[in-house]
Amino acid sequence: MKKLSEFQLIDQLKRFQGRSPRVIKGIGDDAAVLELDARRYQLFTTDMIVEGVHFLKGAAPRAIGHKALACNISDIAAMGGVPSFAVVSIGIPRGLSAGYVQRIYAGMSALAKKFGVSIVGGDTVKSDRLVINIALLGEVEKKHLVLRSGARPGDRIFVTGPLGGSLKSGRHLAFIPRVREARFLVKNFKPTSMLDISDGLAGDLGHILKAGNVGAVIDADRVPLNQGADFAAALADGEDFELLFSLPSEKARKLIQCGHQRSGFRFCEIGEIIGSPKKLFVRDVDGRRRMIEPKGFTHF
Amino acid sequence: MKKLSEFQLIDQLKRFQGRSPRVIKGIGDDAAVLELDARRYQLFTTDMIVEGVHFLKGAAPRAIGHKALACNISDIAAMGGVPSFAVVSIGIPRGLSAGYVQRIYAGMSALAKKFGVSIVGGDTVKSDRLVINIALLGEVEKKHLVLRSGARPGDRIFVTGPLGGSLKSGRHLAFIPRVREARFLVKNFKPTSMLDISDGLAGDLGHILKAGNVGAVIDADRVPLNQGADFAAALADGEDFELLFSLPSEKARKLIQCGHQRSGFRFCEIGEIIGSPKKLFVRDVDGRRRMIEPKGFTHF
């Protein structure tokens, strides 16, 4: 039997995807992009989280509910959009208390309220381990859509916040999806590419490089780190759910000059897009470049 | 710890659902109904199936993929709509072969093609048991939307095909969702209520009675049965995925007179809506009525 990787599986699913003319972008970005009306696209995404894989058995149920929705909202943010409607499936082990499930819903619901998401449906089934799947719709103005694929040599690379150590610190259960940051960016600076960091900086930047057929250089000392995390953790830990995006150099200058004051957000420039397809380099403090694998954490 | 039922859980989730003015119908029907444009609503539904609960470990992977999508398509049919876009999450046990997963996708994809569904996204995660969640969008013209709640005393009750024994016979893995039947009905006869039979005739008719605050009498000898199934099986087995709907008596007469020839479908009249709220009666061949519980199979 062959060992399966998540990416191989997604590639398999790609072969089976439909080809409706209303599908602007199918499998292979943070969310699917569907024709909606003259002005807007609809976004559609889904995430499944499983006990023992994405959270431990002892995790607070409110935090589990929060995370289940937050990763979906993060996918919508990564396209430049705003989330709208969600359906929630939950597989529940026998013996779980009604109060426990209620606290899962409460965590989900608090976040939904914060981001204007309406939970409109669901399915509840029996399962031996707790598993939650959320599918989320969103919308984006056509002019504001950002895909993974538009990065061009010379573009500067940014992140919306510090990376690394998300699993160890428990931040992966409590992160706030970067919808506001994304909306500020698409309205004022129009990134050439964007995604949310779920597999670690190296792997997710790898997606941008592959989609745009470009390369990148990261300046090791400019990557913002969470307390207790080092550069290696930022590259590989995953589940940071900060946005990673690229901007043409002139817009990058403007963002640095005035973006922070105008928005109240912190955007950190961490490197540059280059021409060499799919090549990822790290530049150390002394200016030496070394090539690294554009691979991050895999949930498989 | 309190024991949980599926219906209690759905009721819990209801308490947390959003209240956007764009939500025409949230939790509590076969699919959510969302404002789309002047002419149409968008439909949104989700179903999770778990190994050992909705299919056994030895089931054919193509059939598993088929079923995962078919129950969702059936929900869209039950609203009178047509399905459009799906996202697929799959939790995969270690050691499952690439070919196995491919056959799941192939089963899904064949059905998707048949009903014009585009698979546009997905998530693949590690799980100890195979679990598949699909979320499906659909559309329905506003004038053709059918909810569970519109049945009125005097309406006749119909099903689209024989009931009972679906699990034993394996039909629950191979059923064809009744989209074409539903479309024929909403365009020509406009049912007053409709849903798909997943929990058994008694339980699902119970949903129509509760939603419409009406009662019903079923004629035991008129309920079409699958080979090897008896009336008790039709009432309680579930997973038939035939449509159950009500029509005003005059339209019912027309459907019986000419609907079959025009459509090529078989619609079976099985009883009548009455005024007594939530009361369900069975009328035997000799005309005697007995009251039964409007409860069917529960997956919990």
C-alpha cells in the first residue's frame, strides 16, 4: 500500500473536480471562487478537525468550537473576502455530555457573531472520536479577490504577525482570523498573492511559489517570532493562521510608511519574490543565502 | 451525564444560529434557504457519514463516495432545487491505500456528473476511522421552493417510491436522489410540504406534522414496500431517501390521473393530512385507525 500525503490526496480530488463555467477557481486555493453576480464572487471553503489530530482530548470545548470555525474564516480572509454563512457537522462520541457539546457551539457562536457569520444548518452523527466539520461561504468584490498565484519577481513578502510555536502555546486553539487585516489590504494595497499560514512559513510560501512559478528569499532576522519560538519553528510549525502576502515594491513602501498608522495593524516585511521558479532561500544576518525545502508541517 | 439525541443537538445548535435577514430558513429543514437574487434562493446543506455508523468497514469505496454525496443531493431535491457546488472533507485512517481513496472520489464524481454538481474544494485529514463530510450548495426559483411546513388538512400524502429494508439490502449505499422527480413536482404541482425519508416514514412524516402543526392518517395497505420489507420496516427503517410530500386534493387527483404518464415517475398516494396537531394514525385494511408515535430510526 502506498503512503498517502495530504497533497497527493488533494491532487487526486482535483482530477475529479467539476468544470462548470461558474467555477472561477476550484481546488488549490484557500477557498473556491464561484461566479455570484456582476460585482461579486462567492467563496466556499471547508475544514475538518479531529480529536487527537487538531486538538487533544482535554482541550476546552469552547476553544475547539472556536478553532473549527476560525480556520474556515481564515480561508475566506486569505482570498480577501468576508465570511457569511456556515453549516456545522459534528461527530460525537457516546457519553459526551450535552453541556460539553453546548460549550463547543458556544465557542463557535461567539466567533461567528464577531465576524457576522450566520450558522444556518448542520448535521450531528455518532462517532468514536469527536470530529467537527464546518463549511463556510463568503463573498468578495471581484476587484478585491486575491489568489495564491499572482506573486511577481521584485514583490515584497509580508506577514500579519509573529510565527511559530502555535501548537505548543495553545494559540492554535485561540487565534483570531485576519479578516480585518485582509480587508484593509485588498481595499488599499491589493496584494498580488495571499494565503493563511497553516503548514508553516516554508510550506505555505512554497504554495505561493508553485502557484506563481516564482522563487523567494526570506530574511531570517526579519521574520517576527512568537515568544519561545525560533526561526525553525516559524518555518515549520504551522497553524499560525497569520496571512502571508506579496506586494509590488512601491506599494510595499507605502504600506510600511503609512499602513500601520492608518490601520492599527502590524505588517512585517520578511523577504522578496525572485525569478527562480519554486526556489526558496533564507538570507542570514551576514547576507549568506542558503536554499531550503519549501515544505512545512503536514497533518498527515 | 445526560444522554443526547440528535434532535436535542439540532435544537441546541438552533439556539446559536445567526439571524441575518438574508437567511430565509435556517436550521430545521432539509437545507438552509438563503437570499440569492430577485428570482432565486440559494440552498446550503451538509451531511457527515462515519464508518461503522452510516456504512460498514467492508463497504465498496465507490458506494461510500456515492452515498456521501447522494444524501446531500437528496436534501437539495427535498427543497425543490437543483444542486450546484460541493466541498468534500475526508478523514482517512493511516494505512488506507491511495487506490481506495481514489475509488471513493470516483463514486462521488460519477454521481456529481450525473446531477451537474461541481466539486470545488475539500480538506483531507488523518482520522482513526473513515469519515466523509460533504457540504453542498443548490439553487431553487423562489416560486418553486418547498418547505416542510406547508401541509394543510385535506392534503394528500405521497411518496416517490417503495420504502423499508434499505440498510439490509444495501440500497442505502446505492440510491439515486430524487432531483428529477422533485423538479417535475415543483414545476407542475407545487407540493405544500416535502422532505426526503432518512429516518423512516413515521419519523419524517412526524417532521412535516410538527412543522405544519397538523396530523396525518396513513393507509397501511397503500404504502409501497421494497422486496423483503414490511410496513413496520417502512415506518422505522430509514435511509430510503424517497421524497415524502403533500398535495392539495385537487392537485393530487391530477397527479394520479396524468402525472405518471407525463413524467414517467411513480408517485404513490399513501394517506391524508388531518387537523389534529402532531397526531399520526395508521388506517388498516379494515378501516380501523390506531395512533402511532411519529418517531423513526435515530442514528444516535
